[in-house]
Amino acid sequence: MFVISNFLSALATLVDFVLGAYMWVIVGRAIISWVNPDPHNPIVRFLHEVTDPLLFKIRRFIPFSSAGGIDFSPMILIMAILFLRGFLVPTLHSLASSLG
């Protein structure tokens, strides 16, 4: 059972890291949207390619995510990531500790 416990603990740590990194990518995307970035810049293209799929889904399902010229979809996505980091990661850690 300790193998499953260690696996779940490592998975929780990895999920926490990936969610945290993705949150900072979203913050970077929001910051570059305040200026007029070069769309051919590789960093700008990367940020758009990584964040657009989820942001478009939020914009499609939540009609008020863009109100008055302000796009709230990054904030909604960051809140969802914070929820997952606060719920999923501790749940996986607790499950791992109860198995070990």
C-alpha cells in the first residue's frame, strides 16, 4: 500500500505544481493583454495557444465574462484553479496519508 500512497502524494505535488504554473501563465497572458504585443512574438503565441482553449470555453458558457470591455474569463479561470489547488491537492494528500 505504501507504493500507492507515495504515488498519490507525488501526483498531488505534481498537480499542485502544474496548476500553479498554469495560473502564472494566465496572469502573464492577462498582463500582456494590457499592451499591444506583437502577435508574431513566440512568447505571445505560446501564451495564447496555451490559454485560449480554456478561456474560450469560459467565454462561451458565461456570457457576462466580458462586460464593459473588461474580460473576466482569466479571473474566473484563476478562481477555478485556486479551488482545485485548495480542494483536489489536499484531498489527494489526505488519501495518500490514509493509505500509508
